[in-house]
Amino acid sequence: MSAKFEGKVVLVAGGTGGLGRAVALAFLAEGAKVVVTYRKQEEFDALTSAAGTNGSRLEGNTVDVTDEAAVRQLIEKIVARHRRMDVMVNTVGGYAGGTKLWELETKVFDQMLALNLRSVYALARAAVRAMVKEGHGAIVNVAAKAAFDHGAGAAAYAASKSAAVALMDSLAADLKDSGVRVNTILPSIIDTVVNRKAMPKADFAKWPKPEDIARVILFLCGDDAKVIHGAAIPVYGDS
């Protein structure tokens, strides 16, 4: 086993979801201690089982990552227990589409802002405070191709993802010379069970795989990517 992240402490928000699970498993395979947030116990149990012997380095917390106080308490807990937090990856997000802006329910707009933007704000805000004290760290947020490709029927989703990219860009500028790096990745439709069920007639072969995206995220968080800061990197596959 390689161990590029041995001794490192990694927080993967949404770490039991379609992409988050792949990210958590990839970090575990590289020797990291991984803390995930999750909402469903059965999903965390499945992740623990998939981790095998690496599961001894896996921790889970049921946290609403749109709740700033809860996120702050989680990161304080991680730092108190492990004396460090080296990486934070946010894979939390949601999608609502197929509705014209003037027909969109305001509650759906608010949901998109909460899942795709407020979660980024709460997690990055708390993580940066811990990382700056140590003088090092890596943050990666998962936005979407829709942050730049604003299709019909997806105004709320596209707006929330675009805002998340802008937030990360500004944060990267804030953190210049701090030792903490911030980057964004931009997936198209990811090849997950949920997306296959939602679009059963699509060509799944063209969708980027969670495991392939996870490898990009690990690269961005590692020493080999020390010169990459403030980037928004497309991971579209063939789509």
C-alpha cells in the first residue's frame, strides 16, 4: 500500500454519498485518518464495510453541514482529538432542475443555496481557522460544470454552484502565502446509482466515474499539487 497521506487527518463532508464514498475510500487507501459527515446510518455502515481493514481509521459524524455552529463544533472536535486537520473536501450538494425560473418554488431556490453554497461557506470558514493556525492545509470543494454552463431549467442550481466557485476563488486570494491551498473541481453528471436511476436512458459510459474524480481530488490535496491554488478544474469525462 502506498501511503501518501499517512498520518494526515482528512474531513470528507458528505462522505457516504456517491462521490464522497469514493473520496473517503481513496484517502483511506493512502493511509489517512478520515472523518466523514453523513445523514443515514446505513450509508455509513456500508462505507465502513467497504473500507475493510482501513475502517479502523474511519470516523463518522451525523452533522448538518449547512448549520454553521454544528460545523464549527465538528472541526473543533476533530482538532481536539487528532491535534490537526490537514484536508477538507466538501462533496455535499443537491440538484433541482427542469423548471423555469418564474415557475420555481422559492423553497427549492433556498434548498439549492443551502446545499450548494451555505455548506461551502460553513465548512471552509471553520476549516480555514484550524488550518491557518498550523500554517498548512488543503481544501477542495465540489462545484459543477453548471457553474459555467448555465442551461435552461437550472437557474437555482447553476446560480448556487457559480456562487460557490466565486466564494472559493476569493478565499484562495485571502489565503495567499498562508500555506493553505483552496481549489474547486467541476464535474459534469457523475456516474452514480442515483444519477443512473434518474436518467436511465443516458449513455453512462460518458459520465466521469467517482473513483476517477476522487483521484483528481487526492492529487489536489497532495504535495505534488503544491503549486495549484485557486483553480477550478473540469472533470467532465466524455460528457
